[in-house]
Amino acid sequence: MSAGSDTLVLRPARPADLGALVRLAESAGTGLTTLPASREALAARIDRSAAAFAAADIAEPGPESYLLVAEDTADGAVVGTTGLFAAVGLENGFFNYRIVRLTKTSRELGVRLDTRLLTLVNDFTGATEVGTLFLAPGHRRGGNGQLLARSRYLMLAEFPDRFAATVLAEIRGWLRDDHASPFWDAIGRHFFRMPFPEADLLSGLGHARFIADLMPRYPIYIDLLPPEAQAVIGKPHDRAQPALALLLREGFRFNQTIDIFDGGPVVEARRDDIRTVRDSAAVTVDRIAPAADGPPTHIACTTRLGDLRVARVRARRDGGGVIIDAAAARRLGAVPGDRLRLAPLDGGPP
């Protein structure tokens, strides 16, 4: 079955997926902080995610993280992953640089000076983060990236009490071909005394306290940085451009906040204003169509958190319910009478 075929399903990660997740992390390279190439760290994240999916008594966002994998049902291979962190930085803070403008005027000289500074902030502490979006190269087609990205927003819509009102995403910053970061070389290495990949890995392993301990507290004048570092402030990694495009399409916006390690952009949105959240609707499966022609029309997720499934479906309204195609019903494990949350693929009613 080709990579663009409609065979993917998103489901919660489980221990048997560990080997595949390690391979995905290794192929992702440097800079994808939330997907560290560490077997121990990924095993811990799977366990933490399983506990969050199993918890029935969560009424407000906390330290939970939810990790999904994309399984190709044609052969059972795990070919991608994505996830959510319900409330970031509750223990050690969640630090970023905010770009601020400072204007000074000398009436005596008739000079006005506009300059930019980087100020350390933790404005996003307690917000929900969507991240860990990675798809194996052979499957980056046929709308698969959109399926991974939007699966998270269907979770936000279906289980809003588990997530914060503000949602953010950190985009990988621009790196040179040797995986070095001009932004890190200009700032971070002077305070952390370690190469960028090592600091990035430590952060991905959950050792975030060192950031609060060592980062400079005073504003940094951007004009004093090397030109190469200035040029990459807020610039995404080449591989992150498609992910950023999907976020912007959903209504996320760059509000002058960047990652403190690589200078990549941080984008944010109000949860209920995210396009997929806003345009989704809860429906009941009325019938399963034995056969259906044409491309998928919707993304659907099941509403039992512990057994969550997300897939593309062919769906059409039928009175108060909905008819979905048989192949999608098998991927979702859906039967007549089940409740689903639907979001249109390309506009139109949910």
C-alpha cells in the first residue's frame, strides 16, 4: 500500500511501540526537543502518556502528557508520532525569549533610536503545548501530516477540561548543515558551557531546572549579536516549514516569542479559536456504508479517551446521525450508535 493511501490511524502509544519511536527519534535529528533519541526517556514518556489516557478523574490541566503514534494499518508499522503536554512548566517554569522594542530619543542631537531586545519570560507556564510532530519521510504525502497535526485539536475539542485555554507550539529553529545553531553559539553556549545538541537533549530528557538556574536574567540587545545569529531569530528549521504552515492555517500566530536555545518561533492560539476545534462537531454513527467512493471528507476521532482512535473518513449526514465508510469504521473500531467527533478536511459543514 502506498504511503499516500488512506491507511493511517492515530492511537495512544504503548510499550510495544518503543523501538519504532526510538528509530523515529533518531531519524528526526537535532532540535526536536520533545522527541529525544533516548530509549529510557521515550519509555518513560510512553508510561506517563498511558497513565494520562487511563485517568478518568482529571478535571483540569496538570502535568499530564499524551503521546500518539501513527500506525499504517496496511502492515502495522508505526510511521509517525505527535502529542500534547496539558500544562507546561508547572514545576520549573517554561522559559522563552520575547522580542521587545525599545525607543530612545535625543532631542539635543535630533536622533531617534529603535532597537530590539530579548527578554527572558515564562508567560506560557500552565499553557498546553502541542508538539512532537514527526512523520517518517516515506509517509509525508497524501495529507498524512495534516492528520497527525489535527488529531491533537480534536482531542482539545472533545476533552477541553484536560487542556488549558492557551495553546502553544515551539517550532524547531534554523540550524546549519553541521547541526550547529548560530543563535545558540551567540548566546546559550556562553552560559551553559556545552554544545547545542547536549543542551537540547538535556531539555528533552526533562532536566529543565538548569535553564532557570543558568539563563541570563537581563535583556540582551539584539544589535550586539553576530549578524548570523540575528538573521535566524524567529526563523524555522527547513524541515519545520510544513508543520508551521499547518499551525498558521489553524489560526496560530507568532507573537514575538522564540525558543531560548535555537531561536525558533513560538506560536500560540486560544484553544477554542483553533480552526479544527471551532469547526468540529459531535455526531452519532447511524450506519456503516458497505462501500464508498471518492476521497475522505473528514477527520474523525472516537470519544473514549482510553481507546482513542483518529482517522480520515468518508462521512455524510443522515438525518440526526452520520454514515461513514466501512474501512474507516474498522480503523476507528466504530459501530452504529457510537459517538464520534468530526472535522471537515477542506471546509464545509462538520
